[in-house]
Amino acid sequence: MEEQNNRTKWLHLRLTPDEYQKIMKEFNTSTCRKISDYARKNLLQKPIISTYRNQSLDDFMAEMIRLRGELNAIGNNFNQAVKKLHTLHQINDFKHWLISYELEKKILFNKVDEIKKHIQKFAETWLQ
């Protein structure tokens, strides 16, 4: 049978507000679920796993997700336009489709340029 290691001893300590804030800040960046687990690992010099969030990468991903959604919508519009092209029988219908296609093409190229600018901006940030 496994030996249980019950914790029966208490350790009380007092902290200044600054000390407390520092410990809580470090605790919040760790993967420990309880402050007692964090303090125990810290006092016993056991490894503490910290999480790290890269804000610039988070911003980049949020922007790319937004642009991906817009590009998907543009791609759907383009596919619908091509399907309509296959059903056209009159020249007037073709002219109307061509005008719509040119508008969608401009929107697509603007979004691609926007993506290029964002990628360039984040690349410059990362290379500094």
C-alpha cells in the first residue's frame, strides 16, 4: 500500500503589499492552480512551469483570423460569380457579371495588399 504524505504542518508568514503583489504576479503566470502549490514549489526549489504569452503574436493571429474570414467571403462571392457566368446566355447579362467581377477583384486585391502590409509590419517588429 502506498504511503500517504499528509501535510499536517502549517507555515505562516507575513508579507508587505509589494512582496504579495510580486508573488501573486508570478503565481498568475505559472501553471499552479493554488497559491499554496506555487509557494511550496518555490520554497522547496522545485521547477515551476510558467506560461508565456507573446502579445505581438496574439495580435498577428487575431488580424490573420479576421482577414482569413474576409478572404473566405470574397472567395465564395467569386465562386458564385463564376457559376453565374456559366448560366449566362445574353450579352447584357455578361456585361453585368463583368462589372460585378471587376468590383470583387478590386476588393480581393485590396485585402491581399492589407495582408502583405500586416505581414511586413510584424516581420519588422520581429526582426528588431
